[in-house]
Amino acid sequence: MRTTTTILSAAIALALGGCCMGGGTATPATPPPPGTPGTAVAPTAGGPMVALAPGFAPDPMVLSGTAGGPVDASTNGPLCRGWIAAAPNHILNVTAPFTSLRVTASSSIDTTMVIRLSDGRVLCNDDFEMTNPGLVDAFPVGQHQVWIGSYSMGGTAPYTLNISAAAAAVPPLGGILPAIGLGAAFPGVPTHCGMTVPDYGPIRIGTSVVLGSHTGWSGPDGRGGYVTEDTWWNDAMWAHVGQRTTVTELAGLDPVGCPYVRTAIDGGSWGWRTRNLSP
């Protein structure tokens, strides 16, 4: 995942074991007022328009295009990355609302994603899965503009866009839990990261918990840097999501300052963020 961190933060992240840092869910970015110098104004034209409503088929819907362009994606929001075309690559005409829709792109180059929703919100992502962007979010009724950018200036390559309502509700390796986290947080457990001293709340060695997938953290990393949608996640962990287990170790802070624990269910192999545990 592309993050803005100090060199020290990156070195620590590479040194720590037990889990890896990966892409995460969408990064909402508040669009600047139209007409502000140096900002992008939402275009009215763009690529092919497709109609979507709950129950659409086939699911996933597969589209294609060419990533990249001359426009700095950060003009759409401070957390947006890469270089995009002036007009959107796709327009999604949603005729009935989705509570959760998964949109992912894959390409031979490092790509990014910008989606301007009909309600004015801007969603941005980089490295949802390896170097491919994606997001899971609610989509209201309206026309939503989608750009697929290249992370590097001047880069272009074909891409495939997958849109799925079914995948938004199921983890990549199967199961019944949302791919963006699990249920209510453990009462009394802090939900922020960027700590310098771990705060586990009421969780202790021996506490019974239900494991949840890591939601992305955007903010300070506790070491003087800043990260965007960091999940510190390994796909092998999906096999344990939703299962109840016992905490065996209060393990400290992960590379971005999130307290984490180790548990009995995997023999302490993986680090589980306390912010995503349920009682």
C-alpha cells in the first residue's frame, strides 16, 4: 500500500513479523469547493455508462479500459493517489441503492482508483489487493464517476474492473462475514491507532474474543509518519475471522501504532488488532 510514512516507519514495518501490511477499504476524501485553484471539477462526460441495481447479473460485472492520464488524482482529494484521465473511465448509473458494493480493478501496472459518488463524496484507494485498487462502500441512487489511474506519472496499461454485490458481503476465502470488519467493537477498547504506548482497554490474557478482519487506519502512525488505509493484514487470517478464541499475549503495537494481541486459535501466528475484536 502506498502510504506517506517516515523511513523509520517503513523499516520497522518490514522488520516486524506475524502479519503483513496490506491494502484496505476506501479512503473517503472531502472534495474541495469547485473552482478552487488547483482543484478538479467533476466532469459531466466520461466513459461508458452502465446501469446497476441490487440483484444485477452477471455478478460480478466485468468492464475494461485503459488506466492513467494527465490529471493528478490528489486534486480530487488529499488522500487520492496517481494520475487519471480528465473524464471518468466509467459511469455507474445506480437505480436502487446498495448498502455494500465491491469495486476492484486489476492491471499489469500499479493502479489507483477515484470514485466520485452522486452525493458529492469522493472515495479513493491504492493497493486494495497487492498493487491493485478497490473499495467496499454503500452506493446511493445516482450516477457515480469512476477513474482508474496509474500510480506513476505517464504510466498507462489496460485494466479489468470488477463490480460485485455478492463479493462485498463475503471474505475472499469464503464465509459469512463482511469483508470490511466484524460487528461491534469490544466495549472499552480504543478504536484509534497511532499510539506510542499500547492501550488494550479491558482486554487481558485469557479474555474471550471474536476475531474480526482489520479495517484500514488512516492517520498518524505513532512514529512521526502518516498512513492511509493501512490494514496490516494477511489473507491467511480470513480462515479465522468470526471465530471465538482466547487471548494468549498482549503483543504491543503494530507498525502504525495499533495495539494487537496473539490468540490460541492460530497458535500465536498472527497479530490481531484489538480495535477489530468483538466480545
